Amino acid sequence: MQTRQSSRVGVIGVGNIFASDDGVGIRALRRFRASVEDERVALIESERGGMDLLDRLEGLDAALIVDAALTELKSPGEVTVFTIPAPFTPGACPSLHTIDLRGLLAFGEAAGMPLPHVVTVLSVEAEDIETFREECTGNVERAIPEVVGILVRELRRILPDLQLPATETSP
């Protein structure tokens, strides 16, 4: 079990870089990595969700998660940002094999894990998460600078004294 450090923020890129758009979270994190060098910010790649993600959240004060979504309700490359504040309440979950993020956080909280007080998710609508390809489709690739800009904005909000360079899409 990790111990909490002062104002420790995790930026977590989730996905499989060999499955086209599914790798957008890790690709955005890798592009963002050049922007931040601060011991209060942990840059984390996660190829798996579920319990692995819960372990990576443990001990953080806040988390920013970037992941692909295939809802077919939005245009490919469209970025949605939503926040899940503590205390966490579970969503609908028939088993731990299909647990959603809210359920995962509620499970960890109930188990007494020190979890972030807030989790912000940057969800990028995917077009293709099944093709074996090491690059994202065009619309999703073009969304990566927007995601990086949102990460910069959110980190400035969480850690106002953090020194980050301006990006093309940051305010």
C-alpha cells in the first residue's frame, strides 16, 4: 500500500497501443509527458482497466484519466470530460469482470483504499478499437492536441503553482 504524498496527482493513459484508437489514452500521455517535470505529478501508462487501474489510483490525491470510448453516440475524435467526486457511489455492475469506473472506485473506497478525492476522465470517442494497428484513425489522432491542452488546463486548476508550458490548445 502506498502512502499519500502532498498534492500527488496522477495522469493515467489507458489503452492498447496495438489496437488503433484504443491506444489514444497512452498516446496522449506520451505527448503530454514532455510538458511536465514535477514530482507531484505521476505519469502512468495502464494497458488494463479494472483492478489494475484501481491499484494505480491508490495513494493519489487527484487523478486525470485519458481513455478511448466507443459509444457510437458521438463523432470519432470528440472529447468528453466528466468528473467523479468522492464519496464514490457504485454504478450498475453485474460482476467484477464488467465493473465500471464508478463501481471500481466505490469498491476500493469500501475496502479502505486511499483513493483520489476526485477523478476526472477525458474520454475520446473512438472509431476503431479492433484493428491491429499502431496508430489511431485520423479523427482520433487529431484530437490528441486537444486532450493535451485539457490535461494542461486541469493540472493548472489542481496545482496552480505547477509550471507548465503553454500549448496550442491551452487557454
